[in-house]
Amino acid sequence: MTAMHALTGVVAAATVASTGAITGLAAADTAQQQALKAQAKAAAAQQTVAEVVDRTYRTVVSESVTTAAATGGSLSPSPKPKTSASRTTTVAKPVAAPKPVAAPKPVVAPKPAAPKPAPKPAPVVSSGS
Amino acid sequence: MTLALRAATPQPPAESRVRRGAGGTAYDVPTDPGSRSWRALGTYVHLGVADATVADEAAALAAAVLSEVDVACSRFRQDSDLVRANQAGGHWVSVSPILIGAVRVALRAAHSTDGLVDPTLGELMVAAGYDRTFSQLPSTVEAHALPVPVAGAWSDVRIDGDRVRVPHGVALDLGATGKAYAADLVALTIVERLGVAVVVSVGGDVRAHAPAGAAVTWPVDLAPDLRAWSDNDPEVCRVSLTAGGLATSSVTARRWVRAGSAWHHVLDPRTGRPAQTPWLSVTAYGDCAADANTATTAALVLGADAPEWLARHGVAARLLAADGSVRRTPTWPTDLEESRT
């Protein structure tokens, strides 16, 4: 497999600070406790959007493929084909006749073997899943 | 001489066996040496390539792409980019390019169907009981209060570069278009990397693609669900696909019982309930798998109005009704349809 592409992004970390870490206030009055808890929750919510960490996205999918898939298109320009146009076009090369080696009788050249038909592609399935 | 003959003669079909590829993915190798099948994204994957010598490499590449889609787009993984974006409702979140593409596809589907294919039904789907990968879902789920769908919430989803913002109070669920998008990614990547014609089905969402001048026509079996295909039910038929997408959506798969009522995974965003439809399944062609899937999902939601809607949009579609009858739109290639033999 060819080298992976690396894309770098900045990710807002979804970490939420614990709101249960308020200590030392067991004897405080209830109103003060509630106020502190409210402050802790507000701080945690703020941290959710404020904390930023670096993350590197490594992907085997190229940017051109992602763009094409997202827009319903195909790759352009198309890459050069690596194989024949059809998988059913495999043809046996003619087999050269072996030369007779000082034999009194001529050797009959073997006939090129007739190519067997290529196996039909197995169907893929389109069903609800 | 003998070796030359062997090299030029098509190899005998490989016997069906399991082969383990890089990363531990086990591929079933059917009798066609260019084919592989395995499971990913909670569903089946069928892959075919025109050159059997690169089938293993293509399967490994496809598995890697699907793994990336899972990490980015799954709503069942707490570490996925999608879950992070949903949890930060109302705020911008930087995510992978894979998720950005998936959200673009989902929004394109919503826009082209006037919201019939709505990606913002995640909260509703969870409340309905579909809160984990389907194979782990009990057949009967508890009845929680159902949120009312927020009409048009999808139009408030925003993308800016590598960031996405999900509106507060809703959650993205890419279940409708995610597999089709994955099929498109797999096919395009294999052609780009290996230069070989390919067909792939990800849970029934099929994409065929090929380098210029190397197109191959692939057989595709249509079935309401995988059980019907395995049992060779009479409604199963075979069509062909050379390029583009083909998708089938069905209400016979992914069903469960909630509060005594049968639910399935195709929700009608207008009612917040499972789509009431006369169709067991709908199959459609499209320029890509995502477009095909958009049409079939919208058709299930539209119910009786689907044939007219599909025809008006020029979609080649085949609709299988619950009574076994079949409706086809005018552009459906009837001459390419054959019984499965």
C-alpha cells in the first residue's frame, strides 16, 4: 500500500471538567455550596469549547477522492488503466511449435490451447441491511 | 512451454475460503478470484475487482477506508468525530476530512429531497431505542419519551473548512447516507491507487467505478434483505451495473419492537415515526451510491407518492410492494433485469 496521507487538524477537546471535585465545603451553608457548584458547571462548559489540542488525521483517502465522493462526482482526470478493458478478454498466447532435434520424423507442433472462458464475476448484493 | 500455457490460461476459480488480511480483517474468498466479502460498519461488504491479482490489496485498502469511516462517522463509538460534534451542540468542532465529506453528502441529500432524508434525527433514533450497533439491540426496547423532530434543523448544520457545527438540541445520524458514502470512497480510492475496475457493496449501497476505457459490467443481485437473497426468494432478481451507483433501501431489515409497536430504521422526519410505506424495498440507480441511496430512502418515506416523485426527478427505480408486485419508473432498464439463475 502506498504511503498514507497525513492531514493535520485542530480538535476542540470534548473533555468536561468534573463538577464533583468541590471539596472542603461540607460544613458550608447550602446556598454557598450551590453557588460554587454553579460556578464549577459554568467553568466546565466553558472548558468544553476553550480547550484545544492538536490531532493529526492520517487517512488512506486522498483529498481528491473525499471531494469527489462528497459532491457525487468521479475522479478527474481518470488514472491510466492498469488492466485490460474487460476481465473476459484474457486470451492465450499462441504457442510456438517446438523445433525437431535431429529426428527422422517431423514433430507435429502442438495446437495452442483454446482459452477457457474467464470466470463470470460473482454478483454483489444490493439489499436492505 | 507448459509454463507459458499456464500463465496465459485463466486460473481456475479459487475455492471458497477465509483469508486474513493486514489488520486482522478476515475476507471470505468466493469462487470468483476477484471477489472478497467481509463485515464492516455493522453490515456486509462485497468487493469485486477486474484483476484478481490485486484483489487482496484492494480488500485491504477497502477495509482501511471503512475503518476510517467508522472512526469518523459512527454514532456508536464514543471516540468518533461524529459523537464529539454532537456532544458539542451549538459549537464549532474540528473533525476529520472523512466526516466533513459525510456531512456534506448528508446535507446534499436533505437539500435535494426537501428534508425527506434528514440527518438530524439522531436524538429521535436513540429515544426510539436504536442506541447501539444493531446486532447488540434487543428485539424489544424500553419506551422513552420521543422528542419532536425539529423541522428543517438540517439547514442549520454548518461546515467551515475542517470544522462542523451541529445545532444545539439535535444530533446528526448519518445512517441513511453513510454506507453509500463509504462505498463511493472505497471505489474511488481503489481506482485511484490500483488503477483497476471495481465494484463494492456496503450493506446494499453499490458503487462501480473504473479507469477510463476499462469499464466492466458487474452483476448485482437485488433483494429486500440478505435473508431473501440467501434463500433465493422469488422476488430476488439480477441487474447489471457498469458505472455509478445502485442502492436498495428496505423496511424488512433493522426492525425492533418499542412499546408494543414495530419500528424500523427509516424514520419519517415529518412525523418522527417509522415511515408508513407500501414498499418492502426500493432500488434506484444514481451517479454515485450516495445519490442512489438518497432516492431510495426518500421513496420509502414518501410511500405511495414515491413512483411519481422518482419519475419526476428522472430516477431509474424499481419498487417492490408488500404484496410482491413490482413498480418501475419509466427510466428503469427493464431489458437488463433478469431472474437470478
